[in-house]
Amino acid sequence: EEEEWLPDSEKAKRRAEASKAAAAAVAAAKMKNQYGSPDAKSDSQFNKNQRSAYTEEEEELIAAMGGKSKAVDKEGKKISKREPGYLGDSTLREIAMDYSVPICYLADVLATWGVPVPIDVNAYLGDMVTGEQVFAIVEAIHSLDLGSLNDRYCDEDLITLCDEYDIELKDAFELAVKERWNLPFGVRTFLRVEQEEELLRALADDDF
């Protein structure tokens, strides 16, 4: 009844404002249903709405092993949420230390699987490989003889070998590329024992 005495222009203005308020309320409700309230919205909720490079099956396996769901601190840096036996959320350095696995073996395997080199030992395993590959590394750690793994690799990296046996680093690198040897750490890679022997036979002095 009160509106009957208002000018038509004022009535139209009030109807427009009411319409805008109703539209805003509907939009807010949709946003809350999809993302949660603004105060409760977390980084993990946002990540769920991002497209993933993994298949749904791989995501489930990686998530089950602790990967792809990382907390961040106030500065946005990742915080490792590691649990014993869950490798997806561990770095190569952490895995090597926790399980006494040669880091050169882990990097060698990743390079064989096509992970770009040089390998970052501080990168999360779940960010570099698929869920099936994470599972394969878990199996390897619990089934292989770790002592034998250590014996597979030489004690010095490529650049140190070249210096010790007076080998041109350029020649050694070219041989490694020619023979398709993995060099996950570049010239700081620890070659396999048989690769070291082949390198020395091909390029070291005859008195070796």
C-alpha cells in the first residue's frame, strides 16, 4: 500500500534493486554449493576444480600413497605431509635417506621412464611419475637387495672419473650419449659399474 503513493520512477528503481539483490543471493548460493563458504574455502578445494594431467585411476593411486595433495605454508610453499611407506609425497632425497636406497638408482629409473633430466632430488615423486610407477618403486624398495643396488654403481661421479683418469670430459660425455647411458645428474651422475668399465676401456690410458 505504501508503494501506491510513490512515483512510477521510484517504484521501477525499487523493483530493479530487489531484482539485483535476488540475483546476487542466487549467485552466492551457487558459489557456496560449489566451493563452500569464502571463509571455509581452502587451497585443496580449489585444486579439486583444476584439470589434472593424471587419469582418475592414477589420481586415486597417487592420493592413496600420499601424493598430489600438498599443504602450503603462509608463503605458499609446499609442506611435506609424509607418512611411513607413502612415497608419492616424498622427495627422492627423502626416499633415499629413509630406505637406504642409492639415489643414483632412483634417478636412473626415473630417467629410463622418460622423466626430464637433470632430475631434481628435492622434487616430489608423485609430481614426476604416474601412480603405477610410484607403486613399482615401492615394490622395488621392498623386494630388491639394497646392498646389491649399491654395488651396481661406481663410487665416483663422471666428472671425478674423468679427472682421476685424465679423460677429456667432452669425450666421456659424447660416449655416454652415443651409448644411450642415462645421465640423470649430468656430469655429476654416478655411472653403473659396467658403464664405468666401458668408459675406462675406451678412453683411459693403456696402463689402466
